[in-house]
Amino acid sequence: MRITYVTQARFPTEKAHGFQVAEVCSALKQLKHSVTLVAPDVANTVRTDHAVYYGLRTSFPVVRLRVFDALRSRVIPGAFAFFFTMRSYRKSIRTYLKEHPCDLLYARSPALLPTLLKSGVPVILELHTLPRRSRAFIDRCRRCRAVVCLTTPMRDELLKRGMDASRVMVEGDGVDPRRFLHLPSASAAKKQWRLPAGRPAVGYVGSLVTRDTLEKGVRELIGAFAILKKRGEKFFGWVVGGPEEWRKRYVTYAHSRGLTEQDVHFQGAVGSPQVPSVLAACSVCVYPAPESTHPYFQRDTSPLKIFEYLAAGKPIVCANLLPLREVLGPSLAHLCRPGDSVSLADAIEQALRHPVTNARRRRALLERSSWKNRMARILAFAAKQQRKKRSPR
């Protein structure tokens, strides 16, 4: 089958969504489909080939469509710049799809739906968040071959808005377990990253914020590190991720809590191919969260890092959020209260002393969550919808 994945963002990108897009396309290619990724040709600081940048085992072609890149303009305000750039991009998409026919369109941006649906080609929409309530959005979702929600709470909200349940499936993010088959020893990895050899590393690996300003719990993690230090716990905190401006903020905050470079190191962002060796150096991996009613935490989050933590075989400390409980649960993670540094410190202590491990369940979850198996289920669901459409009533 000829599949065209259309993204609205620059590619490749240092942001997590770019890695997710790359893995989805790579998995579709592994399933023996012809896959092309279409992206706008806008300013990009990443110059490396996408397969190298993301450490992909299976690559795919990328087509960058010429657009009016208003985002580079000094005279057009940001919100208007995005509008004009996307308007230009939609026009280029229409032309491209007329000249390059395909059997299926795949996207994760609701903003592109009107253009993709007008092509007449079946569309699969993968939702990573929900836009504001809109009848037009639901009507467009109903015209898709299938809608994929990352979490059950996201699906439930979509159904409340009037979406047909028969066209919606839940599939969280995934992982390529093969990337973690030949990890270096913890001592070798610590040496590589210049971490202290005599203390267990407690690591956080991933973006420090989401949607540019929404903090993801690193402040609470720093608080937990300060508590563990006061308790005399033997550990070394390691926070790996960007962006740089937030890394600097957290360094300052850590110092204000009495932590020094001997207690915690803020590594900054690393490339996807380096993540396995980073995780190999950790004794415990943490996914913290603030106390928040934001939909990202209560409904949408399906973090890539959780699946990578599992693939690396590391004990996990995780904020007790509904979207994460349905993936992990107490048999695979030490759960703590969101926004509570004391609860987080207690869970880290427990993971260091009595780590929760359930190798059988972890292997089963990783098998199910492989990108290839995930995408096979999504395509099978879409094919089922097509058969229903064709069958006589």
C-alpha cells in the first residue's frame, strides 16, 4: 500500500514529536508498505539526515514542499506568520497529492484534516491532544477512515463530544525494543557519561517542558533530590533533556535547594541514538509530574520515555496519573503522588532498595508496544472500517 504521512512541522526536529513521527513511518516501511513523509520546507537548525539523527533501522523518503515561510519574516507577527505559512503549505499539499497519488493518508495534526479529506484519499488521524470543542472537528473526524487516540481518557472525551465509537481506537506510543538489546554495563555507561561510579544514578530523560512552557515535573524531582540528600540517601541525580533555557533555570533552582554539582547534573538534550546508553547508566528512571488539572497530564500523556525505561529494564518511579496507570500500574512501577516531592522521594528510595520488577509482564508489554505491532493494529483497524463501509446493510 502507498502511504503518505503528512506532518505540519519541520522535520527532523529536536522535539519529541519528530522522533515519534519517524518511528511510525519506519514501522510502516517495515510492514512492507511504500511510505513517504511530507513536511513543509521551513527553516530548520537540524541538518543531519533523519535516519541518522533518529537512529532508525529502516528509513523512508522525505519530501519537503516549498512554502511561504512567514515564520522567518521580521514584520509578520507570530500568530499571523503561522497562519500564512500553513495556508501556503495546504496549497502545496493539494498540488502534491494530485501529482502523487497514494492509497492512504496519515496525519497527527487536526489542522491539516480539511485539506487531506478533500483529496478523496482515506485518512487516518492520530490524535496527541484534542482541539477546542468544535462541531466541525467532530464532523471531520467522522469522515476519517480511523481516529487513533493515545489514551483512554482522550477517547472518552472525544466520544462525549459526539464522535462515533466504532471509528476510534486507543493506541499509546511505542518503542523499538531492538534499540535496547545490547546495552553497555552500568559501569561502562557511567564512565562514558562521567557519572560518579560509587553511587546509583537516578535519571530523568526527556524534554523538561511541553508546549514550550508547561513544566513536566522536574521542579518536583529537584525537590525530591533535596529531600533524599537531607535523609543521607546515597544517590546521584541526573536530568537529561532540554531546552537549554529551562536547563539553566533548573540548575539555579537546584542550587537554591542546597544541591550542588556533586548531587545532581543537568546534562542537556542528547540525540535519540544516545538514549540507550544514557538509560544503561541509570539505576532508577523517573517520570515525575506536577499537581495539575491540565489535560496533558489528566488525559493526553503517553510519554515515549516510559516505554524506553521499560525497554532498558530499569526500575521506574512514575507519577500516579490515569493515562499512565493504564499502561504501568504498581506491578511495573513505583507510583507517587503528582506534585508531591516527599512522595516522589519515598518512591525513589523504595525503588533503590526494593525495586519492582515483573519481567514477564514487561516483556509482554514491550512486545505489544513495539512500533511495528502498534502500526499493524492501526492498519488492521482501518481496514476493518473499510470492509464495513463496503458491506451491504
